[in-house]
Amino acid sequence: MEKPLDRHLEELMSTPGVTGVVCADTKGLCLAAKGVGERASSGLFSSIAQQAAQLHPDSKTSPVVCLETDQSMILLKNHNSVTTAIHKTLS
């Protein structure tokens, strides 16, 4: 799982505006992190994504959660039991 996950992180980090990525499992354990993403935040990211999914329990796909400030945003999405948090700068 590590090599595909590392490739995924590298691909995301090469996207314009992305400054960090954190991946966590369903228990909040940090699986990988690159850039400005804080490993210690992985549990919080996982929890937020799981709580958001409970808002629409009949949906076949998990929601994307956007946490936005005046300078940046964090996009959260759970897929295949992995929550990905993408840190982006606003342009």
C-alpha cells in the first residue's frame, strides 16, 4: 500500500496550489503526509470526514468537506477507508 500511496501523494503535491497532503485510516492513524500537512491532525481530518458522511447516509459516495480561511483551504474526502486532506492556497 505504501508505494501506491506515495505515488498518489506525489501526484497531488505536483498540482498547482497544493501545499500539503495528509492521509489517514478510519481510526485516524496517519498513513502518510507531505508538505505543510500536520500528521497530528490526521485523527481530526478522519473524524470530520466520517461525521460529514453521516449527513447523507444513503449516498453512494462520500462528501467533500472544505475548510476555508482567507488564505487557504483544506479539502477532505474519504475513499476506500482512507481520508485524504489536501491543503491548498487560494489564488
